[in-house]
Amino acid sequence: MTEPLAQPFDNRSDVDVALESLAPEHFFRAMGALSETVGRDVDLVELHKCPFAARIRQGGLLWTRTQEHPSSLNHFLRHA
């Protein structure tokens, strides 16, 4: 997670999640599971295609797998 570039984060904002790697067949399932989990639209960004990947890697918040995710995301992570 990094600071928004243009406008402050509010209740209409989406969440952009940057990924190092994800099998193409899991891309849309992951987007749906994350969106359901956080309760808002989620855009997945592949870092190797992102022009500001260095900024994300340097200042972003690393999110890893845990057992504390809600059931839909937990189910996706177990089967990804």
C-alpha cells in the first residue's frame, strides 16, 4: 500500500494490489476474492508491467498469506 497519487482515499476509492507473480488462470478469481474480502473494487497490477514498480517495492506494504483471511480469500489462497 502506498499513498494515493492524485486524490485522498475515501469510501468510493478502489484498491490497487500489486503482484510479483500470479498464474494467468488465477488472475480474475484473485481479483474477485480480494474485492469481496475488502468490500470494494480491486485492481490487480502485475509489477513487471508497472512503470512505477520500484516505488511500490520501496514504499509499499507487503501482504503475505496468513490464516486470518475471511473464508472466500482463504479458500482462493489454499487453491491458488
